[in-house]
Amino acid sequence: AVVSTQSTGETELAGFMGDVNHVKVSAESQFNARFILGYSATLSVRGGVVHELGDNPRTWITDKFFCGGPGSVRGFYEDGIGRPLGGTMHWGAGFSLTRKLPFSPHI
């Protein structure tokens, strides 16, 4: 089996001369494997948290997490799942197994 991985992370610190104080951390990893007979498997995990800081803890809706759409949960509108005002933490995982069509060797 051929295996590959891809990981990304992001950290955001808000509060310098602004009206909100928080740290936002998110990460995503994807593991891919190619097997015999044209099978491929993908496992992906993601998560994040917004932690409010200081004496005046406030987080704007634009700083919160939303789920839905082809990048997180297929079959739902983009940002169409969960609380309408977003959330301060999220996690998700996915697994897919695909195979080439046996009668189409060029795809």
C-alpha cells in the first residue's frame, strides 16, 4: 500500500487594540492509502477551539466555527448544520473507500 499524509494547523490571536480578546486554534489531518485492485482509502480528522481571554470575553460570530458543505458534511448547505450563531469548538472525522470502475481503466 502507498500511504501519504497531509496536516495543517492555524492559530489566531485577537485582542491587540481591538474589541475582542480570544485565541483560535484549528487543525486538520488527512491520511491516504492506495491498495491493490484500484482501491483507495482516506481518513480525515479536524477540530478547533476558540478560547476567550481577558476581562471582557467576547467573540464575534465571524470568529466562530460552522459545519456543513462539501468540505465538512456532504449533503448539507455550506455552514448549514448546528447552531445558527456558530460554536466555539468543533470536531469532525470522515472515512471514504473508493475504487476505480473495473470496465474503465483510463479513469
